Amino acid sequence: MLRAIIIPIALLAAACSPPASEPAAKSDMDGMNMNEPAAAAAGPVSGTGVVTQVDAAAGTITFNHEAMAAINWPAMTMQFTAEDPSILQGIAVGDRVNFELKSASETGIVTMVQKQ
Ligand SMILES: [Cu+2]
């Protein structure tokens, strides 16, 4: 029983490490999320972190984010792509923010960033 829980966490963490824009990471996560409750896969996933890189023109942002229990992610630094790059305007490196990822199956896409 413990093994069934621990293995997906380890794989998710590994799949989560490369830049979010890599398709391989995404499909790994899709497989993992078959173990997630349906409700978790459907809606946005909220997180908190500190901005370590932002490029509004490219639509990319990197957070050093806290653990995200809903998708079994430990705290880490990783890059996301903004669904709408305009949400990155006014966000700067060093800002502490709340953010939302599109869904548990589309964790590479950030849909909301708000300074705390
Ligand atoms: Cu992450």
C-alpha cells in the first residue's frame, strides 16, 4: 500500500524536473495522473512561490514553488508557460506570488499569477 503511493510521487517529481515546455514531461505526467482523483484532474491547481525568472514576451515564468499536495509535487524550481502572456505583466523576479496551473493534467501551463 505504501509502495503504491510512493512510486507515483517519485515518478512525478522526476517528470516535473525538466522545463515544462518539453512534451515528454507532459505525457509522463498524463500517465501519472490516472491515479489522481477525477476532481483533482479537472480544475485549476493552486500554488505559492517566488518568481526566479519571467519573460513576458516569451510567455515564460519560473517559480521556486512550495509543495503542491494536490498533484504530489515537492517544493522545487521549474518553468511554466503562460496561457495568456499578458498575465505576466507587472510580475518581477523576487515577487512572492500565488499562481494557478491549468489542471492536474496540464501542469506546464500557468493561467493566473498574483502578487501576495
Ligand atoms: Cu514543480
